[in-house]
Amino acid sequence: MNIFKELLLFSHVAFGVMGILAGVWLFVEVLNVSDQNKTRILRASLTVSFLISLSYLIGGYWYVFFYGPDKAIIKSGVWPWAHGFFMETKEHLFFVLLLLSIYLPVAVFKSDLLTNKSSRKLVLTITGLIIIIGLVMEGFGSVISAGVKMGLIGR
């Protein structure tokens, strides 16, 4: 077993989950925006962006260097759709998540969330989409992992 491979995969998932949780933190802060939490809102938006980007970079590295054998196991196993639908979708959906998370701090920096209701709605919408898409990505990753296990069991 390659411990580096396992640590990469674990950290990819962990940073993704932490990014989603930071998104929930930001969402609540923006719902309760005040002069007292402006700095926390800014920090939370940067945290979401950093964690999602880090998860993307680690996941991309893992995908390029380690996913090939898992893909072969999934495609030759009893759940080939785990790659055919879930991984193929994840391969395209992550761009949306990454772009939203990079844009999030820009939207927070460039707006007065305290007085501008439209800006507040924009940040809440972006954050809500990050949370939802992030949870979908986590779920898809679970199906893909199960596809590998089912491929190994079915042999």
C-alpha cells in the first residue's frame, strides 16, 4: 500500500470538507452581517477559497498520478457507472466549484455587505452553491470509492 497515495486522497477529501464547513461559517456570518463581523466574513471567504483550491490541487495531482489503476478496476468491475457517470461528472463539475470559490473573496472584498442587499444576496448565493456543489462532490467521491471496492470484491 502506498501511504503517500492514501494521505493524498485523505487530504483531498478533508480539505474539501473543511472548505464546505468554512462555507457554512461564511453563510451564517453573512446572514448576520454587522460591523463586528466584517473581518470574520473576509477571513471566512479567504478560508473557503484556500481550502477548496487546495483540495482541487491535491485531488488533481492524485487523479493524474494515481487514479489510472482505480479507474481500470471500476470500469471492469460490477459498478462501471461509478466512473462512467460519477467520475465523469465530477471531472467537469469541479471547475464550477473552483471558479466560485476563487470569485467568492472578490465578491466579498468588492461589496459593502452591510448596506447593499444585492451584494449580500450575491455572496449568499455563491456560498450556497459552493456548499451544495461541494456536498455533491463529496457524495460522488464516495460512490467512486465504493466502485473501486465493488470492483475488487467482484474479482
